[in-house]
Amino acid sequence: MSVARLSAWVAIACKSPDFWRFLQVSGEQESIEQVRARCAVASRAEFDNDPAAAARLHQLIRIPFIDFPHHQEHDDEF
């Protein structure tokens, strides 16, 4: 999936229960707040306009999320 804008990727990710588990939060609003706090931004738009904010998003959120086991709730069943 190609996301032209990082802000769009963040908006989609923050709606995902897998992303909530990754961030250890209980819902969309908390995930939005966590992403902003961890990346030191006030608005998602900064990810599209500020290369340093985009780099923090990649390093602190996107790459670790890719490596995160997305289906932890099913691990105990096997």
C-alpha cells in the first residue's frame, strides 16, 4: 500500500485495534495523542511538511509497528 501522505497513514493507523495494542492504548483518541507525543508534533500535518517529524514517525512508530506481532490475541490458541 502506498500512502502519499504520512498524515493519512497516521489517520488510518489510529483507527486500528492492532495499532492500539502496539501503542498500549485503549482507543483511537489515545492513539492520536500517543503518536503526537512520541513524535513531538501538534498536528498530523507536520508529518507531511516537516522532514524531521516524518523521520521521527518512521523511526519511532512505523518501523517498530511493522515488526510488532499484529495478532497477539490469537497466539494463546495454538
